[in-house]
Amino acid sequence: MQRNHRTRTKAVIAALLLAPVLALSGPTTARAAEGPRDVVQQTTDAVLAVLANKSLTADQKRTKIQDIVYDRFDFRTLSRLVLARNWRRLSHEQQNEFVQEFKQNLSTTYGRNVETYNNERAEITGDRKEPGGDWTVKTKIIRPNAADILVDYRLRQEDGVWKVIDVIIEGVSLVANYRSQFQEIVSNEGPAKLIQMLREKNAKGEPMKS
Amino acid sequence: MKALTRRALASVALVGWFCCASPVLAAPSGAAKHDPLEPMNRKIFWFNNQVDDYVLVPVATVWDKIMPKRVEKCLSNFFGNLRFPIVAGNGLLQGKFKQAGSDVGRFAVNTTVGLAGFFDPASGWGLEEHNEDFGQTLGYWGVGTGPYLVLPFLGPSNPRDTVGLAADSFSTVYPFFVEFEYLVAARGTDLINTRATLLQEVRQFKAASFDYYVAVRNAYIQRRKALIADRSGVSAQESEDLYTIQDDNGESEP
């Protein structure tokens, strides 16, 4: 009993000492060779670790997750795909502003989920190469007291790094869904109006009460 | 009410059953070809959302406060199990014999070992849940959807899926066994419980959208296509349009 306990303590100390080393070596060495599947695996692992960490406040979790996700998503490409043909109707400054505000908007909207985390797990169920060279990684979110959710990530390689450019939840693509909404706003009221709407939405983007 | 699927992220599609509109935004002209009935649809969408906001959500919120999550899950297992004839039958109608066989096994296991369907041991034994209905069967055999349609109380649909809904409503287990009053009570419980499990998702989807009507319409159309093709992602032909970047000169680059 006593011995057992001591071995466990030793293992924990070893793990604690090793953790920073592993954390340091992760991003720099592994990065270049990472395939799309690794990117999704590491991102979901990292996000779930933050969510499960009871010593962090909701705000701390949000900030940490934001850092992880910002690093793994290509918001510029995502924005261009969402705006499609309308991208060209934006001036250079408007384009940059749109990317910034849209990124902020997604982060505020989905950052709210931090509060409702309830021991969900994620599992990669498959991956495939797409005709254009993109890669799709299929995952399943397993919830203890609710139905599973199928989430696909679409990744594109830019300068040797795979980044997420769309999230498809149960067959519904985020890019396609925002595109359908923005298309009508831009064609009826112009790009300035869309950016203004984004800005207003972000300004009152306090975390949602549940 | 019949198409209350248990898949929570059918919530995205389901959002529609409890829909809402931004009546402030006038019906845009650009979408006419996808949605020729938009002015009427928006009115019904607005009405459904009033019903949702003032009747369903308050009741479901109380329900959600009282019921432990585990009980909600058991109830949704139970009602999901009763959809067995629809799921297996429509699997058969699409020639998915292996899948329908697995559905029979699933129903047998969950009805017995799963104590009348309140528990779902079958999923753990490789007999996973499938999502089929007669609207999907029609789509599978190439029947077109017709125009997008918002049904009063029932939410997003189209003529094809409305026919499917009507056909499916004859084929759950319980109409054959129980009295009308119990049937109404069962349907009511299913509806409230399902709505309770989706409170968070719907609220978030609403908060995230810029034009909730358009967001729901798009989600419904995408979701139905994905279900008919039995895939979780985007189809190959849509993929090209969706993921090709238009460069500044209007030329497309891969």
C-alpha cells in the first residue's frame, strides 16, 4: 500500500516535470511534419484539456481556447470563402476589417460554450483527401447524456501548415450557412452594412446566460 | 412533430421546428429562385417562433430545470426506439438491407435489455442508430424537393418532405397499441423533452445568425441533402463552388 502510493507520487512528479518539456517541444519540432489529422487531434485534445481544467475560470478558458483555435484556423481563407464573389466588392481595408470582425464574432459566439462544458469527448472517425487538395477530418463529439454530434473539419495547406477552413456540423457547413446569410445582406445593402452589423453584434457580445 | 429526431445536432435542422424570424428584415429579392414562397414562409416562420417563444420554450425550460439530464436522455431513447418502424422501413425502401437488419437487432436489444427502450445498450454493441424517414426515401429515388416551405407548427419543409412526414406519421409503433389520450400525452412529452434538450443549441444558433430565417432555411436544406446522401460533410459538387477562392480579378484559383 505504502509502496504503491509512493510509486504513484513519483510518476506524478515525473509527469509534472516532463510536461513543460513536452509542451515546449510540441509546437516547434512536430509542426512541420503534421498532417491534417494530427492538427485536428492536437487541437481537440488541447481544447478539451482546457475545458476539463477545473482550476481555470470561464474567462481564462476562453482566452486559452482562443489562442489554440486562432493558431489552427485560417480566418482569412474562411472569410474569403464565406464572402465568395462579394469579397471583391470590399476595399482592401474593408477586407481586413471583415476578417477581424468575423473572427471576433465566431469567437464570441462559440466561446459561450465554455460555460456549458459537460464532459464531452471527441474522437476522430476518419479522414479523406478532397479533389482540390484539401483534407477532411471526420470527428464525433461524444456527450455523456445526449446524442453524439458529427463534426467534420476541412483543412487546407498553406506554406506547409494545415489550417482549418470550414467546420461542418451534422452535414451543415458553417461557411455555406454564413455565405447564404451574408450574400443577401451584401447584395441588398452593401458590404459596409455587413461590417457594421458585425461590429454591432460584437459590441454587445456579452456571454450568454443559460 | 413526427420528425423529431433524437440526433441533437439535427438540432440545426430542428431549430426550424421552433423557428423564428427577423420580421424587420424585408424579404430580399435575390433568393427568389431558391425560395419563391419567401414572403409567406417568413410570416409562418414568425408565427412558429411566437409559439416557440411563448409556449414551448417556457414549458421546456421548466422541464429542463426539473428533469435530470439522465432522465431526458432516457426519454429521448424511449421515443427514438419507437421510431423503429420508420427507420427500418425506410432503410428497406432504399435497399439498405444490412442497415435495416441492424435496426431490427437494435430495436430487439433496446426493447428488452434496454428496458422498453429507455436505455440504449445497442449502440455500444455496434448496432448504431440510423436516421431515415420517407422524405429521405423519396429523395433517395430522385424525387425533387419542390420549393422551400415553412409549415405552421411543424417548421421548415418542402412538398417532398411534407409528403414524407404524412406517410411516416402512420408508421410509429404506438398508434397501434395505445388510446388516443395516451398518444397525445406521449407526443406532448416527446415534444417538450426534445425541445428541452435543444434549448442551448437553438439559443446559440439564433444568437449566431444575422438573418435567422435564412440561416434556418440554409441549414435545413444542407442537412436534408446530407441525410439523403448518408454523409456528414459537403457533397463533391457543392464542394467545388464552396471552397474555390475567387481572386481579385474574378478568376478562380484552386
